[in-house]
Amino acid sequence: MATRPAALARRWRLVAAAHLALAPKVTSAVIVAAGAGDAEPPVPDPGVARVAIVAGLSGVYLGKGWVLTAGHVLTAARNQKKTEALIADRAYHLDPGSSIRLESSDGKADLALVRIEGDPGLPPLAITTRTPPIGARLVLAGNGPLQESRRGCWDAVGKPVAEMRPGVRCGFAWRKTPEGKTNGVQWGTNQVAGSPSIFPGPEKTRTRVFPTSFRDGLPTPREAQAGVGDSGGPVFVETGAGYELAGILLGVSARSSGAALFGDRTYAADLSAYREQIEDVLEHR
């Protein structure tokens, strides 16, 4: 993410490309409070191996030749003339003419479907039929920012500090490798932290979302916060029978544009509101 759009209401930023603090701010390669870990999918894998890298951002392979992502991710791909999705380290050509924007009750949503050429050999994902309740356990995944393995603290103006005092918040800075790599596929855990709301996104989109909150003390095993690059990444909800696809990462509410701090929030599109549209496309297009 080379640009830095203006912040929207409630200081939301999109989780688009590296250094892209979009309207609602987008999450990183999923920053994990347990420290930087490996990117291997969990066992059993709810769908982390289905993460699609599109224009350096994220999406998820649904099955039947379709990728679901944030609408602003496809816009970035079009602007950058990116025509491939990388799924499990294999490149698939995107068919830009196949893209379909999903609709909210009062306008278009920041969600889009696009076909790929080729078959990753994966069955269709189950999409949740209801909004995950507050406290529901989630798995977040995306091609967001890499993170420092040790935590740090910052004051209210973003200056690193060594001691705690009023206004100081702690978390994990984003980093790049000696080779210049800034993003990578990562996953983490969290819980639904509030009721659904409407997320005012780019291109005058209005998307129904649910939030998570980045908390200290490992309230979940790999407590996670999204970052720039995670836009379009999947959120899975734990059910009695396993996992279902519940959301798509869209943005974050955060103080810093270069770190994930405890107290930051991640916002994911509530796919229960768009399930019928998605399934209609998968069945009839």
C-alpha cells in the first residue's frame, strides 16, 4: 500500500496494501500477541490454506472457481494491472470481466466475487447463516504486515517509550525483512467483541460488519489484530461441527499506522447478510 487515504468516521482505516491506512484502517498479516509465529495453517485448518493473495492484499477461495475479497482489493488489482491470485503458492489468472459486486440493503457493499482460471481442487466453503454472537471464537487470516517478535509501547503521538504512563499503549510494530519483504500470510485468533454495525467504506460502500478487539494477556491462544494487507482475508467462526466462513476483513480502528496496539479493533464483513447473493453466484454463474 503506497498511498495513505484520509481516515473515515471513527478513525476507521481500510486494510488494503502495505502502508495503506484506508478509510477504516486495514489489518496486517494478522499481528499475533503471542509474538511472531510461523504461517503454517492450524490443525485442523478452517480454511487458512485458501487465502488468496491479490495485488499484495487478500481474498479467500470459496470453491467452484470463485474468490471472495473486499471490493477495494479488486479496485487495487485493476489499478495496478494485477491479473493473478496466488493460492497455496500457485498462481491463477483472474478473469476481471467476471467480477460481481455484492449489494447491501442501502447500496453496494465493499465485497466482490471474481473467477479464477484453473482448479485448486478444494471443495466449497460453508458460509455461516447467522451473525456470530458476541464472544464467538474466530480465526482471522490474511496477507498482512510482518511483525516484530517482541512487543513495544508508544505514547499518544506514536513515539516509542520504555515505561508505562498515562496515554501509553503497547503492542507489536510492523517490520520488513532484510530482503525488503513487508507482508506474509499469517493467522490468529480472537472473539466477536460487539454487535453488527454499518461500515462506510471506499467508493461510497456500506457494509454490515462485526468487530473484534486486540487484547493483552492472550485471552485467545493467538490473539490477533488485522493490518494493512489483510483486506479481503477470511474470518472463520468456530461451531459445534467445526468452522464456517463468517467474515471478510475490511478495516481497523487504530491509533498507529505502523503497529498493532492493544485496544485496536478489527472490522469484518458479516457474511450472513450476503450469503444468499454469494451462493446464487456460485450455483448459477
